[in-house]
Amino acid sequence: MIPIIHPYFFRSNYVTYHNRPFNIWVVAFAKSIDADFLWRLIALAIYVSFAAFIFKVRIDFLSVPFWLVILLGTLLGLGLNLFTAGWMVVTKGGQDPITWFYGSTARLFTGELIPVAVLPPLLRYVSVAHPQTYVQMLGKQTGIGGTKLADILPQLWVLIVATTIILLLGYFMLRISVKRARREGTLKWG
């Protein structure tokens, strides 16, 4: 997932913008669209080209369900980054245990490195509970398999609920963290 707002932005870069008359969210979004974002898009293009030419995989970029799954996955990442940003504002640390834990469990239990079908039965429950499993599974079904929206609706609701919960948790975590840092006098901006 490409993060829309990078969590490290909230830890250090707002000092630069503390006296600017801009909306904090607009600044965070604009600051996050940088060279890293461009390199991730280039890497994605290379992966897609490699899959198309070497493995003859055809991705249906005109599939509306595919883009809906991509949008939900991006919003899921945004919620996670907002939550992480709140964590960093409160702890004033450079550590990011939330994204590390989420990314590690996503790689191990969602089919990214190890197919879900070969996981032991107990670990399959972790896979079912992990939102990234649904992004990967539904993305493959709609982008490569050509599955229609009506066919993925029973599983799509899980992704919609998880995305909504994580997005709301992230938003409120950051909001509460900023208020706490202001109250404690440890916030150098706003």
C-alpha cells in the first residue's frame, strides 16, 4: 500500500509549518507526495510489467471492483498511518511498532509470502482476522480473475467494516494525541 500521509510527517515536520495559515491535513498530504511516492509508483509499474511480460498475467485496469478494493486498501493504510502518527506525537519517539506489527503480520499471514491454504489451522484464523487478507484476495479476484462486484460482496463487507474502524481509530487517535500534546505544552506548532 502506498501511504497517503506518511506517519513520520506528524512527528517532525509540523515544526516547519507551525506559523503557516494552512489546514494541517492539506499540508500533510502535500508534504507526503514526494520522491518516495514517485519511486513507489515506478516500482509498481516495473512489477506489473514484469508480471505481464514474464508470467503473462493480465490485470484488468478497467474493473470497477478492482479499483474499489484498491481504494479501500489505501484508506486502510491511511487509517493505520494516522494512528501511527498519533502514537508518535504522544510518545515523541522515532519507533513505529504499529506499522511494523501490521506489516509483519500481513507478510506472514495474508498470502503475501506464504499462501493462506498452507498455513496451519490456528494461523488461518489470524489470516481471516487480518484486513490485508481481504485486500489481497479481493484484489486478485477482481484484477486478475475478472470477478464481478456482486460475487465479492459477501467478503467485501468485511473489508469495508475494517477500513471504516481503522480509519476512525486513526483519525481520533491523532486528534486526541495532538490535543494532549498541546495541553502538555510539548507541541511546537498549532
